[in-house]
Amino acid sequence: MDKKEIAGIFEEIGALLELKGDNPFRVRAYYNAARMVDGLQEDLGTLIKEERLTDIKGIGKDLAAKITELYTTGKLAFYDELKSSMPQGLLEMLRIPGFGPKRAKVVYDRLKVDSIEKLEAACKSGKIAALDGFGEKSQQKILEGIVLVRQFSGRHHYDKAYAAAQPIIEALRSHDGVIRCSIAGSLRRCRETIGDIDFLVSAKPKDAAAIIDDFAQMPGILSVSAKGETKASVVLKGGIQADLRVVTDDQYAFALNYFTGSKDHNVALRARALKLKKLSLNEYGFSPASEKEKSAKELGSSIKCKTEEDLYEALGLEYVEPELREDMGEIEAAENGTLPKLVKLENLRGTFHCHSTWSDGIETVEAMAQAAFDLGLEYFGIADHSKSERQAHGLDEKRVRQQAEEVKKLNAKFAREGFRIFFGTECDILGDGSLDFDDQTLALFDYVVAAVHQGFNMDADKMTKRICKALAHPKVTMLAHPTSRLLLVREGYAVNMPEVIATAAKYNKIIEINAHPYRLDMDWRLWKHAKELGVKCAINPDAHSIPDLQYLAVGVGIARKGWLEKKDVINCLPLKDVEKVLAKMKTG
């Protein structure tokens, strides 16, 4: 069992203990241990082998033994016993936004509600509103949350789907019978959430059955839903469905394009093929539109295409990158030669909006900066929380000055490597649009990331005015996670994003793509418009641990979906240029 799976189980244990009303310190120990394990930089197996788990802050002998048991056996007796002692439906209820273990315990103790279905019925009958500490408003919020849970059912965060797909695609690449293979579908298009994972393989017909058989037995596959001669459907760890299709190599380019999608993009390509070439286009190739009595599979393609590039060329189009295939103007741009040259991961020279142990991160500033340097970045921006974020150990004015001194000393050390730590803050936008620090304190920072963390229930007009007032502040550099959405958990707050974008353009402010897979905010659908207005983007991982820095790759995928180029992303600039930009923004 890997560290992420172990961290997930510790999270569940914390929730189950909280549901049982266990000692709060014990509950917190499991939540903290989950964060520590998930954020480990060192190999977990090595730590266990060398008996060094207890060297980690917050991991005592008991937790170390449980981690070892999970890692070595894939099971934990304590966890199984705890789960069996509680109705399974209680854990499902915790998926409802804003409905935590404390509330679940109240409705279970008072009403014996132990499932989402029973909770919904209790809400509709008014029983939840009658409980102390709830009321009509809370009851309505719970009902709205239940709708969201059902709406999100069967969807998965990008990073989880990507991680599940990697060992399988690697195994397929190494298979003797496989000629070419790829991930397709929404994962290839870098959608923010994924329904299922599509794998495509080209092979000789005689090898197809063996490939299908081997796929169905790969590690990480929990069950086989269907299996034929050229197609199989399975369920992976985490409940993600995955489909494999095997085609001949002369069909591969067509199949890859078709199964990558999107549906609307495919429809547009088929219409173009029919209009320009009088040909039908599907996953097998081009075929005469008049020959309805035969399938394209039987005919073979009337135009041979080895690659997707060949396919687009045959239709008189520039090659359209997978991330752009959403029928949002890419066909016209490909026809006119105006497709963007999309930003790449290797274009990034640094990043901002990262956290440390000064607030709610689990690594020191030095460790985070060193990790960024090791990734080949030229600069790293620390932006711990401001004082209003008490639950995140936000910094007050005194601690800000102490952290500034630490960063100054670290920069003296890193300067020899041509690397710099930028000293920033993730400063709360208060309810009236003012900032959590006064101007004197804000002047201490190299940059200021403004963010909303509280008061999500404002109407759209008030929230928009609140954010726009903050963007007009001369000390603000960039806006973080503009809607504060949590994918598959909660919708963003109500806000007029076109007005926010226009305000950012007016005051020359940066908007981030928060690359954390639970956020991916600002939404990619808004970036094309923001780019037209001249708003620059910062791709930020919102990293609270060293592994979180890897989220930069996810952020680049979202930037690409938003039609962004290297010139549109502020952290593609080299160090000297970024220093000039930030200095200019700071002085106005």
C-alpha cells in the first residue's frame, strides 16, 4: 500500500473516531499523521526498513506500527474493526459539503440517521431543522449538498486518475504485442475531473486477445466488467472505470482522435470531412459517404493517416493539441493558422503561493525552497496565511517580520546558486474588501496574493465588489483561487467573474491558476477571455508539502486548456525579469 492510500485511511480513521466522540487529541493525531504521511519526501519503505518512522514529528510508536502494518500487509485490523463498529452510511454522509463528523454524530445520536437517503428524508420532513444548532437554513444547505454528492458521483480528481493510469500505460508500452499506445479521453484532454480512463492500443489482430487478457490481470485492477476480443472494461483502485480498445495500426490515428474527443470537437471534424471531402469520418478512418452498406471498418480508410497530424492535415487544418479539443473556436483557429503555441511545463522558471510550517504547511521554508531548486526552478515564492486564518496558524505582524528575517538569511545562502526566495503572503480579503494587513505590513512583502477564505454566502454582487475592491488596492499583486471552489466537494461562491477579470485587467493584476487538483481555479473556460484583456496568469501549486510542487504539471494542463502561451504566464519569466515585474507592481 502506498503513502497516499495510507494517508486516506488515516483520514477515515480520524473521521470515524470523531463520529464516535473519541478524545479530540487522538482524533487530531490521525488527521495530522495523514498529512505527514501524504507529504513525505523520503521513501516510506526505507523509513520503515530503517525504523525511522518515529523520527517524523507527530508519529509515535502506535502510529508507526499501524503505518507499517498497512504498508506491509495492505490491511489494518484496527481500521477494519472501527469501520465495522459504525454504519457505513455515516462515512458516505461526510461527503456532503459542510456536513462534518460533529454534525453527522448529532443526527445519528438524535435521529438514528445513518445514510444519505435517511438524511434526505429527515430534511424533507423538517426533523433536521428542529435539532439544536441546525435550523431551516442548515437543513436547506444539507439538501443542496446531497444534490451535489449525487451530481459528482462517478467523477474523479485529475491527479488520482492520472496516477491510476500511469502504471497501466507503462505496462502496455512494454507489452510485446503492442505497436503504439496512449491514454485517450478526458484525461488526455486534461479535464479538471475525470469520469473514466480510456486506453488505446494498436496491434496485429493475432495479438489482440493476449493484450486484452493481460490487461484484465494487471496489478491495480479490482474487477473486470466486460471482456471481448478487442475491448475490455475494468474497475481500478479508487473505483475508477477504465476501458481498453485494441485497433490495427492503420486505424490508430483515427481511433486516438475519436476516443480523445471531445464529442463536440469530433462532430465538428465529421461535418468538415463531409463538407470538404464528401467523406464520412469515424474511429476507423475516412470512407465514402455513399457506401452505407459497408462499415468503415470493412472498407479501410480511403485516406491513409499514420498520425493525428496527418488527419488534421487531410482536413486542411493545423494540428489541434488535445487540451484544446472542446469546440471552443479551435477548428476556426486551426483553419486560419491562429492556434496558440501552448505553454509547456519546461517553460516554467519558478512559482508563487506556497506554504510552510510558519502557517499550515508541513515543511520549512528552506526545505520547500530547496525542493523547488532541485526541480530546476530559478525562484520560489513563499506565501503563508495572514492572521485572520487562525485555523491555519496565520501570521500576525510580529511573525511576519520574523519570517522576513528568515527569508533574508536563506536568500543569502541561495544567492550563490542564482536562486531566490520571494517573500509573499496569502492575505485574506475581509468581508468589506479590505485586506488583513495594513499598508505598512504589506510593504514588507515582495508580492501579495489576495484570497477569500471566509464569508462564502455573500450574494454575487457583494462578493464581486469585495474582490474588485481588493484588486484595486495598490499593494495586491495577484488573486488566488478566484471562486474558492473545491472540485467534487463544493461549488464556488457566487461571483461575477467577467467583472473580476475586467478589474484585474484595469489595475494590471495577475490571476492565478491554482494548480491543486481540488481547485484548478480560475476555470480554464475563462482564460481565453482574460488573455484577450491582457490579464497575466501565475501557475501556482498552493503547495503545503514538497510533493505538492508536482501539481505545477496539472496547472500547466489547465493553462493549455485556457489557450495560454508562454508569454501569458508570469512565472515563465526568468528571475531577473520577474524581479523587475514585481518591483514595478509593488511601487505602482
